[in-house]
Amino acid sequence: MRVHDKEPIGQALRRFKKLIERSGMQKELRAHQYYEKPCEQRRRAQLRKQKAARKAMMTPKV
């Protein structure tokens, strides 16, 4: 990322944070910050699927 001439450092930092967030790197870093057992990964994935299915059932079809 390039900082533009006469760009305040705060604004450049904000642009950098948004760039990192959009790229998905922040999420990836958080996921690898601590070791998670494979059974816990499967459990979280299953809960995520159940939540999505529940949400799909609750939203009214137009």
C-alpha cells in the first residue's frame, strides 16, 4: 500500500486496516492464533450450518 503525498498518517492507517479486513487476512490470523482441536472445528462448523439453516427458515420469502 502506498501512502499518498500529504496524507495524514491516521487516514493512511485507516485505509490499511480496511484493506486487511477486506482481504480476509485478519480473520485468517485470528483463526490461527490458538490451536483448536479438530473435533472442536467440526463442532463449530456444524453449529454454523445449523444457525444458517435456522436463519433461512425464519426469513420470509418474498
